Amino acid sequence: MKTINFTGRPEIDFPCEWSYKVFGTSRGSVETAIRESLAEKSYSVTKSVLSSKGNYISITVKLTVNDRNEIDSLYKALSQHKNIKIVL
């Protein structure tokens, strides 16, 4: 296991489990976007929450990442998908 220290960022030991909270307008469209964006990765969906007014849904995705570049590239793939509104 290697440890990388990014200036101004906490140390992260890789590989590690990483989570993204993904927001969209419906569970089906968000799940499709996750499947398409993370096609080559193994991941799990751990929970989903519907907003109080029913306008959006959030789904937490967990997966193993190997380095900071992978974190960034997966974030970019998710956030650029047409079915996803926000990624945290």
C-alpha cells in the first residue's frame, strides 16, 4: 500500500474505498448513469434518498480506487453524464 500526500489535502492510503453521492431526477436514470459511467469498475449502491418534494434522488456509490487520478476521472465521468445533476 502506498501513501500519497497532496499539498493541502489529507493523506490517503491507496487503494481505498471511496464514495460518491450522486443526484438526479429519478432512480432509474441515476442508476443508468452510474452503470454507464463506471462500466469497467466494480461498485455498490448503498442507499438512496428521495427529496421531500420528490424532485430529485440521491444515491451513494462505493468503490475501490487506486490513486487520486482515478478519483478525479471517475468524478468527471459521473458529473458529465446527462442524467446526473450533482456529484459530491
